[in-house]
Amino acid sequence: MPNQAKVYQRDLIKEINTVPPEYFPNLLQMIRVFRETAIFNSLSQRELSKKGNRYPLRGLPFTYIDPTEPVAIDDWEALQ
């Protein structure tokens, strides 16, 4: 285990030792949720990076041309 990981492990153990035992179930649940979330986010980021930019137009300016013009007016049978 690298030195930095050992430091974190030591600090985590110190923090856990300061928690009253009646809170252990809550702490354990928090750690499990954190781990699942971290793993899910890590996998999601890898998948997104493989697929490329999912929203290539995000942040680009756009202009509405005739924003109040009816759309697909010819498709309405009642107007025929």
C-alpha cells in the first residue's frame, strides 16, 4: 500500500475510534453508500469518456427563428 494510502487508513481508523459504538450501524451504512456511489461515479465517468462528448452543442449560442410559428400545421387533420 502506498504511503499516502496508509496515512488515510490510519486517519480513518482514528476517526472511527472516536465514534460512539451506538452509531456504528449508521457509520457502516454511510461507508457502504459512499463506496457504492464512488464506484458508480467512477464507472459512469469511464463510460462517458469512451463514448465521447455526449452533448457536443452544450454552451454554444443559438437563435430562434420564428419561435411562435406553428409546427407541423399540415399534419392536423382538423385543419384540412
